[in-house]
Amino acid sequence: MTAVTSALGSADGGSSNAAAKRFIRRNGWVLTLWALLGAMFVFTKIIQPDYGMAAATILVLAALPYAFATAGQSMAIIAGGIDLSMAAMMTLLSVSAAALMEGQGEEFGIVAVALVLLLGLGVGAVNGLSVVITRVPDIVVTLAFFFIWEGAALMILDSPGGAASTWLKDLIIGSVGADFIPTEISKFLPKALILLVVALGVVWIPLRRSKLGLSMYAIGSDKLAAHRSGVAVSRTKVASYAFAGLFAAMGGLVLTMNTGIGTPVQGPYLMASVAAAVLGGVALTGGRGGLVGPIVAVFILRLARQDLTLMSVDPNVAQVVEGLIMVAVVLVGATVALRGRRS
Amino acid sequence: MRAPLVPPHDTPPAVPRHETLTTPTPPADSPTGELILEATGVVKTYGAVTALRDASLAVRPGEVHALLGANGAGKSTLVKILTGAIHPDAGRILVRGTERQVHSPAEARKNGLISVYQEPALIPDLDVRANLRLTDTPVELFLDWVARLGVDRLGLNDMVGDLPLAILRIMDLARALALEPDVVLLDEMTAALPADLAENVLKTVGEQRESGRSVIFISHRLLEVNALCDRATVLRDGETVGVVDMGPGAEEQIVELMLGPSTDDEQDIHARVAVTTDDLEPAGVPRLSLRNLAAGTKLEDVSFELHAGEVLGLIALEGQGQDELFGILSGARHPSAGTLAIDGEEVSFRHPADAIDKGLVYVPGDRVEALLPQRSVRENIALPYNARLRRWGPIRMGREKGMVDTAIERLQIDTRSAGEVQRLSGGNQQKVTIARWIAGGVDTLLCFDPTRGIDIRTKRQIYHLLRELADAGSAVLLYTSELEEVQLACDRAVVIFGGKVVDTFPAEIADEPTLMRAAYGLSRETAEVGI
């Protein structure tokens, strides 16, 4: 339940007090996550007094591919599926972008981006169609595509290579530089963060308000009821996977933008995307959650990693601690939710 | 009460049943008199099993048409075909005289047919407003219908998952009506509704006639069907066996058609059941004794006694505290006040296993709550027995098999489709929920509306079974939403209203009007004056 839902829901929902209460009730978990993120920044500042915008910008940059992977994963899970091929799709789309742009002019970059985004939609739709047509459980089908997309990526580039347009690479480096924004403000606006917010917002906000978006929640929440309400269940399912593919394409592009090349090796984005989606309030059973929570959760998990590095914790121990943090946060969340329901 | 059905001048003559199909009564607004929906020669087989052999249905504009049949007669298959959920192997479906292929509920909607199913087709994780948007339902009209159906205080921002079932069913109906379909199909619409809401529903459904719209009404409550409907199509074993014009005595005709020939044996169960009610007033230490029980906001102060050898009926309108009461008795929740004693000994349950240990066995109204739908009939029946062993060792298969077979035989559970419980019909599933406890022997059986939405024959088997258990020395508490069941199966009835016991009746005087008055909180004196 994102801020968007509540804005919609409370448009004519009686007194503003009741609307505010409802907003808090429905978005309690996301608000908690924001508070947790804020607390973690404070904690970071305490253990590392010279932590500033430079480090925060690095954090955003590191979080970017995770954020897109999580957004895509959330789409699949909200509609009642799961996409285990997420990281493989990102790899495939990243090497496709790098291969497309190699030896081409700067302008071709735009064409390449458009092509990769379309390819992402297509690859995701193939996942969705396979689930719908074979009627094999999502988890099995997308696991199969995990291998297929990985193989396809290696067929396009068998070793790190390719290239990326310079303007594209610049898109995520540094802060927003515009004459009308004073530097005091713009230094708090890393380009990578703007890119993330714009890219997610452009897709998610219209989708969330559309009937397709509602239908995705509907099939994730109760497939039979959705079918009986006249929702085209199969088509909606394919669409949800296509959107997951679209976000995977954004994630893949970000990988190429970040490194300037394409690497046909999967990053740790699959498990991280499922973890952040769940931590962000997306129910694995489908039909619940939004995108804001999972994205905040991505930053929480990345910042936790950064803090553990700052405290010079052994990376192996850090991994264990990360897992424990996740379990603890989800447990606390479940307890709070349970108590809320009882009262 | 029976609404005037057809203009008096063209009341159809008593013609042979199938002929009524060809002599429709043209209402004023349909001068051609064509059928609004017609299905003929519908056949559907699943492998070797024939679900529908030769089903037909003809609905006129502006009529309320009942679709009746025992469980397994093919009712739900026909409904699924009409609404596009499955495709028939043969047969034709005509909408306003034109043949149509219906491939999905969405397509059925476009043809002007909307169904309201027993499980509301509402999305639990979306709020009311979003659910309306999903089906392009006009909000104002929807709210209008909701109010007319007698539900106030429904917020558009309420999460559907937080609302009680009765409200959801009303919403589902209001949503269908707001779309102004030519035909609305209601599957057991009044089941799970409190009496006042059910009354509103029946009234509203009857009023659909006035605007020339038709209703297909599926219900096991024949009195309700006769009061509401114009005609009834009866299915038996996958075949349309008759179309009955409603009127005095139509129930008998319908039951005859539903049961088929040679039902003498079934017919006298009423009599046999009634005989045992002249037992002496229960005496001695009661099996179960409730003293001033209270819980939550609904259950305020309930005391009564349940003796071995009796079936005690519990009557209450929706939400009078019966859910809480059964929760306490089954060990699922704690009372906030009062005491519970078994065989004179005070007890306190911390877990349903404690209640089962004390011989208190709960059969929930929601079959899904009690069964493991993907496991076999055998495993489901043997589960409580095995669980009672309280160890994880091997299961004694021989002993289990004997018990299970006895239970299946006694309950006449139809296990043709064997295997998974989820493939059984609703009535047979309900029998499994009871059978599992019979298998291991039972001291006290707590049944929560066990006959909801199942056919007459199965209901009778269940009454019979409850009587048999009581005669064998068990104590049975039967909460039921069907008042007639008190005289069919019980020795006494306790009526709860507003979380308190308002009256207790011996079965002989507990007829429907008496119980109804008590359930509405009217005192017995008033009731007697009323009679």
C-alpha cells in the first residue's frame, strides 16, 4: 500500500483526521521503514562523523541495480508470481545494451536504450506467457528461464565487453547540475537518485492508478474472485511479468551505465530482490504491498552493508548480520501488524 | 408471502411440464415473449464421469427462476457453463434467441448475465472502491443498492478483507445489481445471511421482475424458493427432470422430482427423528455446563447445560455471540468471564487439543477450516485419531482402515471420485468433517451450522447421524441457521440474542415462528399473544 493508494483512497474520505488515521494505518509499515532508514543514517553519522553526501551518493549508486531488480520482483510477486530469472534477465539486457552500443555513435545510445527497454518487456512477457500457457508453477518456469537467459547472455557476449554512450554513463554520476538550482540544494540531489525516482515513477504511478494495476493486485490477492469479477487473469499475469522485465531492463542498463561495459555474469540481485520486496511489505502470497516500501528496504539493506564495512566487520560476518537484521525487522513488523489487527 | 407473478389474464394453464417451456408468459415489456436465456441439451463429461447428461433451462424476461437439484445433480456444472467458466461438450446456449459461445465470466457479463457466487467475488486486498473500479461498477448505484439491501455504514475505503462474510455477500449482490444485468444468477444467496438481511435480499430479488429483469435463484431452502420464485427447473443426475410452476404444494412436487422414484425410505426420517423427543427431561450431572460465559464484545452472559444423550439446538441471528461461544468450547479462545464444566468438573482450555482431550469435538461450519483438501478421504477421517496418539511414531494402518471404512459406510460418503477431499461435493465434504470424529468415538459433538448449503438428502443423513450419536450416549450441541432443524433433529433449543440466553424450548413447541420471535429478542409471552 503505497502513498499513491492512500492519496487516491482519501480523496473524498470524510474528515481529514480520519483520512490521516487511515493513511497511517494503511502505510504503517512503509512509514516504519522510512523511520528505520532515518535512524540508520543517524547511526551512520555517529559511527562515522565525516559521513556526507559523497558517501551517500555512492550508496545510491550501489543501490541502483538492486532497486530496479526489487521493483521488477515486486511486480511479479504482487500479481501472485515470483521471478527467479530476475538477475539473469538483468545480465542479458545489460550485455545486450553494451553490445548494441559498441562502436556506435553517441546518438545511437537513445535507440539502444529504447531497444533494450522493449527487449525487457519482451523477455518478461516470454516468462509470463510460459507460466500462463504451461500452467507450471511460476517458481519452476522462471527458474528454467534463469538458465535460459543466462545462456543467452553468454551467447551475446562470452566475456566482459561492449561499450556505453558517454552521456548515458554521465546520467548517474555526480549531482544534478542545473543553473536554476543553487548548489546548496543540488548537492543533495545525486543524479542516480533522480534517475531512480523518475524511472520508477513514470512506470509505477500511472500503472498503480490504472485498471491494469488494480487487476494485478486482484489476481495476486484472489485469482478466482478476480476471474469471476471479469478480470482477464492470464493477460494480467503476462503483463505483470512484462513489467518485471521492463524494470529488469532498467536494472541492466544501470549496470552497463555504471561499468561502461556488459558483463555476462549474474550479480547477487535475485535473492536481494526477493528479500527487499518482502522486507518492503510485499506479501509473498501476492496482492499486497507497493513499490515505495521495497525501494526503501533496498536502501536499508545497502546502508546496513555500508555501516558494517565502516565498522570494519569481516565481510563474511557482515553477511550473517545482514540476514539477521532482515529476520528481526520482518519479525517486528509482523508483531506490530498482529497487534494492530487485534486492537 | 407470494408476490403476484403473472398478469391474471394469461396465467398459464396446467400443462405437462416440458410444454411450459414452449408457452412462455409474455410480460408487458417483452411483446415477442422470447426467452431471455435458454440452454438446451447441455452435456458435459469429465473423463468417465458424466456431470450433465441432458440439461436444459429456459428463463423468461422478468421472472425469478429457481434452479434446483440435490448435490451432484449437476447444478453447479450448469451454472459454470452458463457463466463461461467451463465449456459444454454439446448443447446450445441462446441469449435473447441468438446462439452464443460464452468463454469467460467477462463474456457472460457482456451478454448480460452476472453471477453472485457463494464465495463473494471480491478482492480481499483491495478496498471497496477499488473493487468497484475493477468491474466498472457505478459507485452511486452500488451504494444505492447496498442501502436498499439494508447495510448502512459501509465505507468505500474499507478493506474488503476486513469485512464480515454477510456484508461481502450483500456487496457482491449490490455490485451485480448496479450493473443492471438482464439475468442475475444467485447461488445460495441467503445462506450465511442473518434473517433480516436475507429478507431484504428476497424482497429486492422479487422486485427485479418489475423492471423486466430475470433472476436465476439457486437455494436449498424450498420454502424460500416457493415464496419467491415463479418457476423452478429441477435437475437430477445431470438431467432436467421437470419445470415446476410455483404455488401451494410445489415443494412436495420439487422434492419428489429431486429425489426421484422410490424415496419411501427417506421420507419417514422426519417421523423417526421426532420419536426420540419425548424422552424424559435430562437429569443428573450434565456433560457440559456453562455458567455466565462472556467473551469479547458480543458474548455477554450465557449459561446452559448439555446432557449426554441429547441434541441441543442453539439458535441465534448472525453475530449474537455464537462464534465466540463455539470458540470457547472448542478451546480456540478464552472466556473473559464465567466458567465451563465438563461432567461437573471445571475446566480451562489453552489449546484446541485440550478440548479434544476432554472429548469436546468441534465441527466448523466452514468445511475448509476443518479439512485438508488435498489429502485423501481416508487421511482426513483418520487425522484426529492419529493426532490423538500424541506421538510421531508409525500409524497402525490396519486399525485405521477398519475405522475409516466403518465411518464411510455409516455416513454413506460417496467416494467414487475418491482421492482428494477437495474433489468431493460440499455435502460429502461436510460428512467427512463429521465422520472423522465418529471414527474414533465422540463424547460431545459441537456442530456449527453443519447443513449450510447442502442438499436435503444429505441434511437428513446428518440429522439422522446426530440422533444416532445422541442415542448412543453422546451429547450434541447443534448451532443452526435453519430454524426448522430444531424440530427435525433436536430435543431442546436454546435461543441466544444479544450475547445472552433469552429462552429455552422443548422441541415440541419450538416451531419456526416461536424460534424466530425469540431469536429477535421478543419474549415468549409476546410470542404466545402473537400466535
